[in-house]
Amino acid sequence: MRADWRVFNARDIGMVLRISFGAWRRQWLDLALTFGMLILAAILPLGIPSIYWQGVLTVTLVYALASTGWNILGGFTGQFSLAPATFLMLGMYTSALLVHYRGWPPVAGILATLPVTSVIGMVLGLLCLRLRGPYLALTTVAFSEITRNLIRFSYNFTRGDLGLSVPTLYGMEGNRLYYYYTIYLLNIAVILAVHLLMSSRVGLYLRSIRDDEVAAAGRGVNTVLWKTMAFTISSSICGLAGGYYVHFIGLASPEMGLLLQAGFIISMAVIGGMGTLGGPLAGAMLLYPLSEYVRRFGIQYMVIFSFLMILMIRFWKAGIYGTILNIMDRWVTSSGSAPALGSKYL
Amino acid sequence: MMEILVTGAIMGTFYAMLALGLSLIFGILKVVNFAHGEFFMIGAYTYAILTRTFGVTSFLAVLPAALMGIAAGLIVERLLMRPLYQRYMEWATLRDEYAVIVTFGLSLFLINLANQVFGPYQISGAGLVPLRERMQVGGVTLSTHRVLASILGASILLAAYLLIKYTYWGKAVQAVAQNRFGAAIAGIDSTRVSLIVFGISGGLAAVAGALLSPIFPAEPFAGAFPAVKSFVVVVLGGMGSLPGSIIGAYLLGILEQVGAVYVSYTYRDTFAFLVLILTLLLRPQGILGERVREV
Amino acid sequence: MEVPLLWVQNISKRFGGLQALSGVSFKLEEGELVGLIGPNASGKTTLLNVINGYHTPDSGWIRLRGERINGLSPFQIARKGVARMFQITHIFPRMSVLENMLTVGYAIGRIPAKSLVHRAHEILDQLSLRDWIYEPAASLSGGQRKLLEFGACFMAAPRLALLDEPFAGVHPELKAVMERFIQSYHAEGGTVFIVSHDIPALVSICPRLIALHAGVLLADGPTEQVIRDEAVLESYLGSYTPSEV
């Protein structure tokens, strides 16, 4: 038998522990930094008495959730879907239609988005299995335009461009902070889940598919399974964000499925740092409040953000959060050769 | 039936103008330019503003529109596309994500910039001849502008095609498309080839935008639909295949008309996406494309 | 009679007008170290791709320990213990060297997960990549990438290791490291199948050679016999120059 390699014994347990921690070092560091940001996010709305800005922060976290969802697919698995906003919209309509036609309570509607959007995501993933790079991006564009048109033109069922109004989660006079902390807890849950996923063998599989799909298959990674899985998980997280969002703003509209929104969500992940746990959260916390701020001066916020996104991907691929993570990573590792700023893990 | 064919062929000409450029870019860089529709938009704005605001004669205004498109193509190539081939090895695994994000970002940037500068209003260009004029083609009554515009477009398309097929630089483009390293060894300056390709495709898209602007007015999102349709055409015809993209363009133009007349007018813009998804599933290499070896 | 580890029977493969393989048959027994030689475009890499499942053969079949594997997808074949080293290095550039190794170990799953990190360290030590384990694989030099690819191939204790041009473009010192590694793996009972242009290296380490020419199996037998075979000499060795690599 060939599998007679030394299985770990009690004597070198310490070494194995040290080494094992080494293997997932970056993931744990990432989690620690992300929790730093989450603590900041926990106290932020308490210091801001303005109801308007509390609402802005709530929407920020909705986008953070959607961006985290996209990051699983785009950042970790390298599948450049341009449909995150579509899944957000699908989540909104899933919950809105169930609440509107079936009289479900909003909480049930929000929970129903998970199975519904994950099934749709899985189907899209299966459609895209053999496609990569530009082909995949094109197919997701086609998917999102078809979906948006279907919702717009099924006027009798969805009210089309007028939008479908639904009750909000805590009622109209509900405390804004309730809304904020609900989405905050959803974010924490999702971030922990993504961390567990990425610091397990699945994380390795997804990243190996991103780096070289052919080689990953040749080395025993079931690329079909894991790509579909990434699509499923990513879409269900985006859908969940949408389900929550619709019961915050109280209106589902096909506007949400515009490619512009997809660009907004993707730019958060890119500017924060693709392929990191906290990058999308950092990006959302920077970009969304900023977008509300510049809107007052009559500036199209996407002019700035898409420009920033181009600059980042051109000159600073690691992103803001990604760079901080790399610097911390280098402190911890303190191995001799220090790669240039931001170039580590590209 | 004749009406469907003629109208479809007219739209097909414009799709072909966009798709040829897209296909050329895919040929040499193996990426899809998601900002292609914004070249179209630039052409549309230039033409519409020149004819409406400055009262320039419509035939003359096509030229500055083309120049603006060419300039936009050159700038994009110079600023954003260089990393795709100059640091070839280093970017080898990153190029897909770089290309998708950078061109998608550029598309959003230009759309929103147009929105910021010109506002979300529609500016429709003047027709080549007054838009009310009609003429008979094969027993079908059509607006003279459409017919003239498609004839002009088709001749520019033909000129560009012949340029690529028979001139030295055109051959260089084909050489780089087939084998970048081989072409470099044979002494072809791939930087210049890439500039030429972006110039041509920007120019073609802008002329298409200009000629269509009386029908589809210039607005920030003007490029979105023509662009996605030309993506469909390129996939349908086979990525990187020039004859394929022209055949695909006419095919899609006619298919859309058939769909709009016989199936549903509301969903006329959705047929293209169905064609795309079906093509990718049934024949991913397109009508005339080839599969590439991966290992 | 014992079932051979790998049994390739009458494999043919055509690409358009090119007959890449025609009727190739051979057997590899457990614990053999075999070299595959042949001029450029003789179908060597195609043969490996067919065994790996990247191409489906037009005719014939392949059995691993009597179990038919052609028609399975590449990852399934990899999980049955057929490891592959690619001619063009296919490492995962944005993962650390250790993660590269772990991915293979976890994915193939022939080794208990607990001992994977340990085994990765052992292999990386032997390939003198110890100092780079936490560095992204993209920061390795060309030769080191080749070593990493080589190491990843052996990470999951494969039943059969298919090495495509392992020695091409590698520094002589690293080549010696690889040769030593292959020989010790062979000594422990592992089966290795090497495709290479480097005839001297193959002759020195492989007891058995197989020669391909234009998709046809020319010779198969003990090394001494194959390199003296007239057909082989004529098709390949006669025109062979060391600088060809």
C-alpha cells in the first residue's frame, strides 16, 4: 500500500498545530480584521442620531451583504458574474410576491428568499459550467437583462416599473436601529459562514478553480460541483440581502436589477479588496455613505466609483482592505522576502 | 416577409459594424470589450450635437463622429489595455478578471459621465435626408434615411473589411490574432496593431451610433442595447471570426424582426439573449469559430 | 495473472485531419518506472491527456487496475490515483505554496487529512522549497514553479504519476533533485510514467522505455533494447540533439 505516510503522532502535536495554524493564518487574520470593522459598525449608528443617516447605514449593510455574496463567486472562485444585482432583485420580488399574494409575514418571506434564489443561482451556475471569462460575464448579463425584462413586462403580476409595495419588517414607525441591527446580525452570520467555508478545504478548491480551472480538475477538484456550489451560495446571499432590503424600503422595483447596481456592488468588492473576507464590507462602508453624500451635490456617484474601480484594478489590485491585510500578514509571517506593496496574492 | 428581411438586414448592417470591431478586439486580445456600446454612444452624441446644436450638414457630421470614436478607441487602448499584453506572463491568469472589470467599469464610467454632462435627456440627430422622406425598396416602403444610412454603413464596413483582409497592417492584425508571440518574432509591432484595432472598432461603432441617432436618440444608455446585441452576434458568429460576426449580425437582425412580428413585440429585445444562451449551450464555438486546446 | 496497474488498449485519437494516436496499446505494472520518448508531435502529450481524461479517445479503452477509466472526467481519474504533471506549469499562482500542496491533498483524498500538512512539509523540504511555503506561488522562479508542480503531483501518494517533460528548462541541480525524488519514490514501490525529450536522463533512471512516433507505438521494452531499436533510431534518436530541449 502506498498510503503508509506517517500519520500524525502525539510527539509532534505542537508542531502540527503550529503548521496547521500557519496554513490558515491568512484566513484567521482576515476574520480578526473583519471583526474589528464589525465592532466599529456596531457602535457607529449609536453615535449618529440622524434617522436619515441611520437609514443610510442600514442600506450600507444590505449592500455589504450583497457584495460579500458576489465576492464568493467573483473574488474567491474567479467566476465573473455581472448578475449580483439581479439576485438582489430576485430576492426582493420573492419576498414581496409571497407577502403580497400569499399573505406571508415578512420574516417568512425573507427566509423564503434563501431556497428560491439558491435554486435560481444553481440553474444559472449549471448553464455557465462550460463558460469562462468573457463568455461567463456575457451570459450573466443576458440572464440579468432577461430577468429584469420579464419582471418589467409581467405587469399584471409584478406591477412592472411602478414597483410592488410591501409592508416593512418592523412597521412604519419601527425604530430605525432595529432595522440596522437586524441586517448587522445577518452580516455577522454570513461573514462567519463565509469564513468557515473559506478556511476549510472548500476554500482551497474555490481558489484553485479561480487560479487555474484545468489544473484544478487535473488534481482531483470536482470543478463542476464547486462552481455550481459557489453560484448557489453567492446567489442565495445576494437574495437574502434583497429579501431584507424590500422589507426595509417597502418597495420592490426592477430598478434594482440594473447593470448599474451590479456595477455598484462589484465596485465595492473591488475597491475593498476582492478575494478577502472583509473587503466587500470595507468597500460598502466606504462607498455607500459616500454615494449618499455626493448625491447632494448632484454628482452621479457611479462616475466616481467606476473610475475608482478602473484605477484600482489597474494599479492597486489588492484593494484598500486587501492591502491592510497583506501588511498585517507580512508582520505575522515576517519571512525574509517582502513582496512589493499590494502585489501579494494579487 | 420581404419587409422583415429588409428591415432585419438594415439593423443587421449596424450590428455588423459593432460586432466587427468587437470581434477584432477579441481576436487580438482574447477579451470582450464591455465598453463597446459607449463608443457607439460617443458617436451618437457627437453627431446629434453637431447636427442639432451647431447645424452642421448631416453627411459632414459623420466624419467628426467617426474621429471621436477612433480617438476614444485609441485612448482606451493606450491607458487600459496595455497590461493585457505587455506584461503578458505576469498577467496570464489575471487577464480575464482584469479585462471584464476594467471594461465593465469603463462602460459604467462613460454612461454616468454622459449622464452627468448631458443629463438623462434624449438628443436625436438630424437625418441624412429629412426623416419624413420615404422610398420603395423591393416593394417595401422605408424611410430614405434608414436606407441611405445602411448603404453608407455597409460601404464603410466593406472598406474596413477589405482593409483588414488585404493591406499590410490588416495582415499584421490577422497574424497577431493567430499567434501573438509568432507575430512578435516576425517583427510585427503588436502595440501598433492593437492601437489600429481599437481605432477601427471605435470608429465603426461611433459611425453606427451617428447613423442611428435619428432613430435611436443619443442618451447615456444609448449604447447598452446595441452593445449587448453585438456581443450576442460575436458569440453567434464565433468569437474572433470576422466573416462569422458579419453573418451573425445579419442573422440576428432578421431573427429579431421575425420574433418581433410573430412572437411578441414587447419582448423583442429579449430574443437576442435567448439566442446567446442557446448558442453558448449548443454550439459554444459559434457558427464559424474554432475550439481551442486548453492543456 | 495479476491485473496490470494501467492497461492502455488500442487507443486512437484524431484532431481534425491529424491522426494524433493510432492504436496505441501497452501495460504498466505496479511499481514500474517507465519513460515515454518520441519526437515532437508524436502524440506523447495527447496520450497523457487521454489517460487523464482531458480528451476522450476515438477508440480503445484504458483500465486502471482492471477498472475502465476512459470516459470519466479528469477529476475522477485524478481521485483514482492518477497524478499529472503538466508540461506548461499549472500551479495556482495566488495561493501560497503550502496551499497549492494542500489543495491536491484534500481534493484527491487518498491521505488522511490530518497528516496532509506534515506530508506537504516533507515533500517541500526534499524539493528545497521550505523557505517559500507561505509565499504566493506567483513569487516563485520558473524552476521553482516546476518543482512545486512536481511536488504537487506526488502530494497525494498517487498510484501512478504521469510526468510530462519534468526536466524541460530546469537547472541541472534541480533536475538532480527531481531524479532523486523519482528514484526514491520508485524504490518505495510507486509507479511513475515520464514523458521527456531528455533521453540521457530517462536512460539513466528508467529501466523500461516506450517509443512513440506519429501516434504509433514503435517500441516497448527494456531501455537498452529500445535505444538500440532500429526504427526508434531512425525516427528519433538519429536526429536527436541535446539542444533540442
